[in-house]
Amino acid sequence: MNGRRSLRSRLTLLVATAVALAIAVCAVLCWFVVRAELLRQVERSLEGPKGLQGVEWIESYCAGGPARPRESTAHGPPFRIPPFRIPPVQLIYAGGGRCVIGATPVKVTPADLALTQAPPGTRRLRDGVTDGGEEVRVMTRNVGPGIAIMESRPLEEVQATLAALAWILAGVTALGVFGAASAGLLVSRTALRPVGRLTEAVEYVARTEDLDTRIPAEGTDEIARLGVSFNAMTTALAGSRERQRRLIADAGHELRTPLTSLRANIDLLLRSENTGRPLDPAPKHRLLTNLKAQFEEMSTLVGDLLQLSRAEDEHEPYVEVAFHEVVEEAVRRARLRAPDTPIEVELLPWYLRGDQAALERAVVNLLDNAVKFSHGRQGPVRVRLRGGELTVRDHGPGIPPGELPYVFDRFWRSSSARSMPGSGLGLAIVAKAVRDAGGEVELENAEGGGTLARVRLTGSPARPPGA
């Protein structure tokens, strides 16, 4: 049933229930506090006759002494008036007898009889009934060997007061429940108004896919934070969609050139075969070699795109990596690709946790760039690994300062490299691999010409225990 209620109705019900329970608890506590106070007042009045004179008068009365009432005569009152006010009491004796003064005899219990044998002054308070069935509060206390006094007060007025108070408190509770329900409805409407705006915005985005929608976020409460988080989410989604759109456009642009060249070369081969005029072996060999190179370029481009399309959590399990060995293997591969380019290497041990294949691919890309731009120029490629910082320096033409902020963007290529082979994804792959390993990478112009790539990775110069 609760699953079908709206959030507003559930919040209203919750507030009303909480307030109603609070009022009900307060009403019950109030009733018990008043009851306890009324009973304390009754108990304070159950002090009995004060002083030895009152007790002696009661004993004399019950023993038939001068205090006993006489037959009414014309010479005096029907009985002698005691010198103080005596409330309705009764004496009880160890043998079970009793002497009642007043018109409210109270039933004697075995516990009352036991008090006749207790030390003088011992008392006991209890609820009791009169012989007529009226409820009373009774105090019994020992006043001498084998004698106890029982004094009682009727509870009828107390019970009537408590009953009236119960009805009053019930009415207050009912009124409080109504007020709580009204307050709960008002609170739910006020509190959920920002949630309603957020819901409308989410429904609008889901219906129109307009990720530029923003929610006004005012204040620092949870609702405001939710609005800020929603705005941040739509901004991130818009950026992701823009990057996806740009990636598709750039990939299509990069694929168009090799596909056009492939189609032209294949058309040439087909035309030569269909016309019966086959190409000479040397031109045909060059054409097939060109086709193979173009296929390899497309395969590399597709592989780079797949590498960049992976999410951050889509990688091989991280292991302990000897980064200096990774760099050494990347240098070996670079020397095989460009045997005419000298590469100077200085490597110190460095260990870290990461994806070894991705890190090797990143170092290979840095070396390929350095070798490509250093080809036919003065100076070797210098590779250094010290204290977790890898530097790769070439002696190429360098990068214009205005283009340095874009070197790690996908498909970006420097103006000096647009005539060279490549897809423009190498440095983007480097940045992703280093970022996934928790490191930093930057590219700058080196003193004396060329570029300097810096890669910083967190790790240790010593192999971790157990690695």
C-alpha cells in the first residue's frame, strides 16, 4: 500500500503520526502526573489525629470512657465534643475487633492486623474499600501494643477529576492530530516544492534530451545540493555527448583519406585487369605495398580508437610494474623501428602499480613521436627515468606555444606534423594511460630546440615486499 502512495502523502502521514504520538504521550504523562499529585494530596491528609491527646481521646471513646456519647437530656449536649477535629477513623485490635468513629467503616485486611503487632509508629498506605463498597485510600499505623489506627479518604472526587481530565486531554489530542495533519500537509508541500521542480526538469530532459537544462540551486541544504548535483550531472553528460560527437566526426574525417586512397588504388588494379593491360611488376609491387601500408594505418587508427573508447574501469587488473623495465622494452622497440636515430637512455629503478601494457604503449608513443621529429636532425633522443619522472627529449622543430594546450586532444596534430603519417591519437593515448595510473604528463618546448615530455608516476625506487 505504501508503494502506491506519493511522497507527499507519505511525508504528511509521517509528520502527522509523529506529532500525534508526541501529543498523545504528553497527554498520558500529564494524566499520570495529575493523578500522582491528587493522590499525594490525599496521602498528606491521612496524617490522623495529632499528638497523644487525640489518640487517648479515641481510645477513651472506644473504651466507653467519658468521651462516649450519652443519651440526650435537657441538661446538656448528647455527648462531649473533643477539643480538636477528628476525621473518620477506626481502631483495630490484634484480636480482630475494631472501633469505628464516623460513618465510613473500612474493611480490615490481614496486613492491617499484622501492623497491630508492629513497632509503634509503623505505617502502611494502601487502596481499600468501605463496607459499602466505596473506594478509599487508607493509612494504617501502629499506636501501641496490639492497637492500630486506620484513617481513610474517599477517592470519588479524585476519580471524577481524573475522568474529566481524561476527556479534556482526549479532546486536546484529537485537536492536535487534526492540527498535525494540517501542518504535515503544509510542510510536505513546502519541503517538496524543490523536489517537484527537480522532477519536472528530469522528466523534461528524459523527454527532450536537452542536456542544457539547469535547475536554480539556492541555499546549502540537501535539496540545493541535489540540484547542484543534477546540474553537474547534465553538464558532464553534455560534455560526454559533445566529445562523442567530436570523436565520431574526427574519426570519420581521418578514415576518409585512407579509404579514398584505398578505393583509388583498388580501382586502378581492377581497371588494369578488366582491360587486359596488366601493370608492370614494379609499379604493381609499389601499388600493393602502398595498399598494405594504408591497411596498417587504418588498423592502427581503429586500435587507437578502441583504446580511447574504454572507460576508466575497463583495463587489465593492476599489478606491480617495474617501470624502468617497461621503458627499456619500449626503447628496444623504438630502435627496431628507427635504427638510424640514436637514443640515449638513463634509467633508475622505479616500481608502481598499474596496467603494464597500457604504460608500455604510452612510452612507445612518446618515443615514436620523438624519433619521428628527430629524424635527419642534429642530436639524439634522450630518455631519462629518475625518481619516478620519465623525460623524453627530442631535437625536432618544437611546438608553437599557442598549440601546447591542445597537444593531448584527440586527433589534434601540430602544424609541423600534418604532413607526416599519424592519426593524431598517440598523445591522447599517453594522457589516458598516465591518468589511469594516477600520474601526470605534460609537454613543453626544450631549451635549445625540440620538445620535452615529462611523465610523473607515483611509486617507489625499491621493489615492494612480496612483489
